[in-house]
Amino acid sequence: MEETTTQPGSDHGQAPRPSGIAKTYHPQEVEDKWYRYWLENQFFTARPNPDKEPYTIVIPPPNVTGVLHMGHMLNNTIQDVLIRKARMEGKEACWVPGTDHASIATEAKVVAMLKEKGISKKDLSREEFLAYAWEWREKYGGIILEQLKKLGASCDWSRTRFTMEPTLSAAVTEVFVDLYRKGLIYRGIRMVNWDPQGGTALSDEEVIAKDTMAKMYHLRYEVVISDEVTGNTNVPSLVTSSPGYLTVATSRPETIMADVAVAVNPNDPRYAHLHGARVRIPLLGRAIPVILDEYVAIDFGTGALKVTPAHDLNDYALGLKHNLPVIDILNNDGTLNERAELYVGQDRFAARRSIVKDLEAAALLDKVEEYASVLQTSERTGAVIEPRLSLQWFLKMEHLAKPALAAVENDEIKLHPPKFKNMYRVWMENVHDWCISRQLWWGQRIPAYYLPDGTFVVAPNAKEALELARQKSGNVELLFTDLRQEEDVLDTWFSAWLWPISVFDGFKDPDNADVNYFYPTNDLVTAPEILFFWVARMVMAGLEYRREVPFRNVYLTGIVRDDRGRKMSKQLGNSPDPLELIAQYGADGVRTGMLFSSPAGNDLLFDIKLIEQGRNFSNKIWNAFRLVKGWEVADLTNEPANYVATEWFRAKLDAALREAEDHFRKFRLSDALKSIHALIWDDFCAWYLEIVKPEYGQPINRLVYEATIGYFEQLMQLAHPFVPFITEEIWQQIRERGARESICVATFPKPSGVSDGRYLEGADVAFDVVSQVRNLRNAKQLSPKVPLNLSRRTTNSVGEPVANGLVADNFRAITEKLANVRITETTERIENAVSFVVKANEFFVVLSEGIDPEREIADAKAALAYQIGFRDSILKKLQNEKFVANAKPDVIERERQKLADAEAKIQALREKLRSWGVEE
């Protein structure tokens, strides 16, 4: 055959035409060619169409700093499968791409870039820094979207959005102003999660807990009475052997300079004499009170708790309750400030090492213990979080959370798998106010404007802000230069939660055609770790601003892990480069490899063998196509085996389509792929083509050939959402195609529902018989070319007829052809023959070399044990009232048929053993 030489497509949408079928499939040549063709013909472009049902997906916008990783590969493959299927179903399929400005990550990238140039952020004005940031975004921000094209992502690229483009930023400002005027946004001093490396506050959801081993330091606080140290007055020891000291345990000794009290439980008899006393902070010497509070656990640690309101959430609550002062000893970058008095300017961890050394020298460190702990880290920078008091902007969440919880509880939005419903419920029932301000420059600046007296107004723009400021101050002479806009920007998620609406300009023009047609979207594909970060908040925004949920289904993917169960990451060096995988195995191979073992919500243990399996699938399809297209066609009389084969595959395809549709409906995409893979690899390539394949050098019947080509075409359309490139290549070569024709917009196959199920039953028997004969040949080292006589017993031990399972009728010719046997029938057992059982049928093959009775008995016993176990498992399932009540009738009927088949095999095997004189 000729190698493929591709001609470029014309300006009129003509598909590239190969001059022949290449011997070997080369995905790199095919992928670029067809992706370019799809884009040229705008097959991915979607517009409101009243004659078509909309189907919409919005991409979880990857960070503008990002490059393609394995998680993106999985997530976007799933989205592409869904959107391609919807497009082929005749829906107006709209997949909106875009990127997120990622405030913390991007600012860190720009700061690092500037550092390489010898420029410090602190030496730049805000406008100068932002100019550098936009320059960086223009240069690097679109990389990941270009990489997604290599994967085959069929996004409507004309709709690409960016969360900081003017229209979307205006939407963020509008929503902030609206929520502030509704009384849902406020400014106040609260304990927040502080990222010293990023220099900003974080929300609870941006904090990642990591298991670690930490140290607990037991420190001695001198007891004070009337400012006199009681160390020499023989006050009995409380915890240590030295009198006059109170021992307090802490994991953060560097924060003792911010201590304002030590708390003990009023019911703890060990400390009854210290009620109203004071103690001195080690090294610092400042006296602080001993306070009483039942919050302190008597049986935990030493029973004495240092209270540091500025640096611990629980301590802050104690401080408010007891009206304690607040001493913040940390700078924004995690170094100690002047209020610490000691170790000023040192990093917090350096200060910890210093203070531990000095405490030991002063004999104020009683002991150090290691214990299992949880370290709170920044999701963006990885830095250890510092709890600290900070003046921030907050959004009240309770009002927004209640309807968003109800939407999932009543299945208006369905989570797949539903196990995440409980996680969602727990989050939403325990929601905290959202800290929405970030101490950064890259992002949407908070639209609050401060007057000279320190008060502020909130307005969507400077003009309205000035008008409100004049009204508030009563000073009509006030100028805009007298106002100062808030320096902080909004949390990145504050723009992301508006994404399903803002990408369709639903805030700029709430009644525009796009948002009215494409919103609400249909399905969202994302990761469980941002179920609250993003998914729940989008539900809140959708209900608040469109009075509709933003999507109907949420497909939650698992995490891609390595063979040791670790999450794949560049930091660990355990993640392959996705683009290198695509270059080596082809995009189709990578897509199918990722999906073979990726059920919704369950983690995927990545194995390169899966990708190899995906590549092999493409090669299998290609070789099958070469085989079929290489046949000579003639007007011949149809052979019985070929007629039966075409009818059987018609029934098999129909059943497979029903199964695949059920998997799609339940978002079991991995199962859908596996069923399609089995249909193509096993049923079509291994069985069907083997049956209809003509003898070497002989032509094939034209009717059979046309049926085969028709099946091939349907199979390519069925597989296209999963393997878009090879299916397009083959589909274009199956028949002559016109301009602007593509499998992208061909019809997705649907089950007809009129196929004859008896062909499926007959094929099961016939193929089982063929497999048994082939196994026998392998075991006895018999050539497939040597014909064998196969006898089927037509009666059981008492002379009753045995159903033939269609082998003697429709499938006799197929069985004889594939197994190279001649089938005869007998009413008696055949001595000195190898036998096997298929359903209720017992078959015999006489071999010239004779048989081993012991081996035959052992094999029969093993087969009987297996069938009894199988039967019992089916019985248990059918006796389960919950299963019977919830399963569909056809599922129950299949289980009953399995039970009947097992019973028949058990009976036949028992008869076989009895014939050898063996009783159970």
C-alpha cells in the first residue's frame, strides 16, 4: 500500500486528502493536520441558535502562570469528551476557555523576574509594577491554552476570556459594590491566615494542612507576687523540680514576647494558689497575669496555656473575653518587629532557634518533646501560615450559603460521584466569613476610597466615589486628589466565582443573547479540592445574580498519583511532561490512557503502561482499517457465516450503544471508554473481522463489505469523543466527503432497539466454544491449521435433550470456521476424549495421543468449584432486597440468566465427573 501524502485543505473548507493508507499510523502528522482543519472550519464555534439545544461547559480557568500538567490532562480530556459528544448529538456545544489572573502566583513570578533584572518591587510605583505584570502576562499567559490544543481540546477559542480583562474586572467591581451596599461586605480587624512569603492574607480554603513532626517546648515562667520573684520563698513546684516556676508548653517559643497572660482552669487544684497571681515571660521579664478560664483542658499538656491574642485564633477569642491587650510582634514578611524587643529583624524560624538556645543557657527550658502535628501552609507559595490580626475586608457568607446548600441537597445540582454531597454539606453548614482582600498589586483593586479623616466610601468608579465623599463629608469643595483608593486587591476567587456569568457578559449586559441562551451551563468538570473554593461560590453567585444555578452536574475528578500514591508534581519530580507524552504516544493514546483508570472522584494511579495501552488502541484501529480497505470486493453469494456475523454485530453494536449511553448518563466516562474499547478491540477486530475476512487472495461479498464499512464508520463516530484524531483520519477515508464535512459534527450513534438478542446469546456460546478449542490446541501444541472433530452431546445422563444454544443453527458455520473444526452430535459420552462444558453443552475432542484422566478430573473439579462460587454470588445478589428494589428490570433479568447458565454448567460438570466415577 502507498504511504499517506497529505494535501493541504483548501480555502473552501475541503478536508485534507490522503493518497493512500500508510502502513504505520503516525499521530504527529495526523494531529496537527486535523486540528488545523477543525479551526479553519470553525467547528468549535458556538452561537445562540433557537433551533438547537444548548450544551455549555466553562473551563476551570487555569492560572495564567501555569503550564500543562497531568491534572490538566485528565480534567480537560473529560471536558472534551463531553463537549464532542454533545456536538455530535446536534446540540449547540459551547466550551468556553480562559485563564485566571492568579494574584499571588503571578505577582510572585513577576517579582522573581524583576529580581533577575536587578529591580525590587519596593522601588517601583504601582503603575510601573503593573506594566511589568501585563508584559509578563502577554508573553507567558497563553502558553497553557496553546498546550491544550495539542491535547485536542475543542474549545470555542473565539470566546477565550481572562479574569482581569476590562469587562470581567468591571463585573467584579460591580458585585463588590452591590454586596457592600447590601450590608454583606464589611471591613474589620480579624484573625486571618497570613502568608509571610506572599505578603498577604489568605482565606481558610487557601490553606493546606500537612502532617509533620513538631517540637513542644516546655518553658519556665517565674511566679510573681507584688513584683517580687518567689523563687526563694519555698513555694512548692507545680510542674518542674524548681520552686517558683510555672511550666508552660508551646510549639512556637518565638511568640512568647507577644504573651499577655497565662490561662489555667479554675477547677485545676494544682493552680488554686495562683488565682490572681502573675508570672514573668522568660528572658523578657515582663509580668503578665494568670487568668482563669474553663477553656483550658486540665488533662492536656501542663494545664497552663500561654495567651498570645495576636498570633493564635483561640487565644484571640480568650483575649476578647478577658479584655486583654494585643501585641503583634511580626512584620508582614515573617520577621520580628520592635515590639518583640528581642531578636528584632530575625526571621521567625531563626528567632526560634535563637530563643531556644538562650532559654537553655538561662535554665528556663525544662524539656523538648516531639509530637505528630499538622502544619498549615499556603496553597500558593508553600510558606508556613502565621495566624495574625489584620485589618481586612470580609464577605458575610451565611446569607449566600443557605440557598447554595439547598440547591445540592435537593439535587438541582448533582455531584458525581454523590459521595461528595456530605463534604459539601459540612462545609456549607459551617461556613465562615470570607476574607476577600489581598495585600497585592496584581488583581482587581478594591473600589473603596478613603477621605482625609480616615472614613471611606465604596463606589464603582472615581466619579461616583467623589460624589459620595462630598455627600458624606458635607464638603462640596472636596477634590478627587483628596481621596485615596484602597491599596488591596480582591482575592482571585472573587472573580472566579462569577465565571459562568461573566464569560457571557452577564453583568455588563444581563439580558444579552449569549447569557440567556448558554446560561445556566450544563456540566462542570473540576477537582474535589476546590469544591468549596470555587464550585460552592459559583453556586452562590449564580443564585444571587441570575436566580439560577450555574450548572446542573458537577463531575469531580480524582488526583493523578504516581505508583507510590504520591500526588504528581514538578516539585517531587514524579510527573512526566504531558507534551512529551503526546509527542511519543500521540494525543489519542494519552487521552485514552488517562481515562482507562479514572472513575469519577477516585484518584488515578498513573502508569506509563496505560498510555502504551492507549497508543496500542490507536494502532489496533489503524491496522483493522488497513485490513478492511485492502480487501477486494465482488458480487458473490453471501456465506451463512458472514450473514450471521453481520446480524450478530448489529445486535452487539446496539447493545453496546445502550450500555455506553447509560455510562454517559451516569458520568461513568471511564466505564464508557472501556465498553467502547472492548467493542472495537474484542468484538469487532478479534471476532467480527475474523469471521468475515475472506480467504487469502479471495474477494469479499459486496454486501458484507458495505456492512463492515458501515460498522466501521459508526464505531469511529462512537469513539470520536475519546480519540478524536485517528477517528477523523479514518472517517475521512472511509467514504468520499464533501467540503466542511467532519466527524466532529457527524451524528453520534444511537441504539435502534430493534436488534435480535438471540444473536448475542448464540455468539456467547460459539465464541466460548472457539476459545475452548484454541486453548486446547495451545495446551496440546496442535497447529491451528489441523482440523479437529468436535462432538456435542445432545442428551444428558438420563436421556433428556440439551438446548444447543444456537451453535447447531445460526452459529455452526462460524464456530467451524474460527475453530477449524467439524461439528457432529452424539447422545453418549465419548471415551478417551478431552471434554469441556459451555453452558449446558458438553463437547468432546478425540485426540490421537489420548488423554490424562487425572488432569481431566482436576480441571473439571476446578471448573465446578468456580461455577458454584459464581452461582452463589449471583444468588446472594438476587436475594438482596435492596438490589432487587433499585436495579432496573433488564439488569435483574441478566443476573437471572447468569444464574441459569451457571446452574446448567454445574449440572454438566457434575455429570462429567460422575462419568469418571467421581462424586462430590
